[in-house]
Amino acid sequence: MEKAQTIIGMIENAESVESVPEPILRVTIQDLIDEHDLKATVMVNGNRVWSRKRILKNLKRIMEHGKLYDKRKPKYYPIGSLLKIPAGGKPILSNYFYEFLHLECGSIAHYNIQGWICMYPTLEHLKKFFLKNENGKRVLDSIPRWNTDVKRIVEAIEQQLFPLQSYMRYRREH
């Protein structure tokens, strides 16, 4: 926590935070979080700033395994006649990435991380989710303009998940 306070203090001393537009401030803070490997939650105007490095590191691990769980696949266990609860093996999907998915990417929480993995157990399911989230939109298209740290992460995720499409999009734009 002290490390986070020191770094936020660096931003406040460098320039008046109130004068920096939020989209620029969010990216600046994200870079500092990644540069100093901060684990503390940093908020701007009540919204979390996410570590790009942490999420991409977890994505790389998921891509290496081809699935979001390790060994035992999570499944739903019935509790009574109507209720069922997701539970199961150890997830490869980190809690941090899971929170990012259900808070920023147009997904519901699915009860817990195992519930999310039950819905999207493999890398192919994750790819389909990024093309069409639970709101029926491409994840990148559902992120507000001001949420620049999230946009950067989703763009990087798409580059990893869809390298050819990302390359073709880049060629068209340049």
C-alpha cells in the first residue's frame, strides 16, 4: 500500500491531477502500476485502473494450456431441486482476470470464478466471448471512450487471440 501511495504521490506532484483528462490519467496510472508491479487497487473517479501486464500474463498462461482450468473441469453441483452451485478444480484463470471480465467486458459474474469457467471453459470459448459478449457485442465495442486502460487491455487481448485479424485491421488503418 505504501508503494502505491508513493507512486500516486508522484503523479500528484508532477501535475495537478484535476487538470489531466481522465483518459490520459488512466493510461498514465496503468503504466505506473505495470512498471512497479503494484497489487493495490487504484481508482480514478470511482472506477478501477487495471494492470495490463497482469492480465496479459494470465492470458499467456491460458493460451499455453488451451483452457481456463487446471486438471479437473469445474461443473455445477445441485443443491436441492432448483439450486446448483459451480465448483471444481483449480482455475488457470486468475481472480484478477475474472474480475476484469465480469466488471469491464460485458459479462455477468456467473456466481463465482468456477461458474464463469463452466460457461467459458476453453480458449475457443474465450475467443468467442471477446467477439460477442453476453450483451451481444464485441467486447472492444462495448467499452466507453474514457475507459482507456480497459481499451488498451482488450486491444492487446485481441492481438493475442486473433493475430491475423489484428494484423489485417492494422494494415487497413495505416
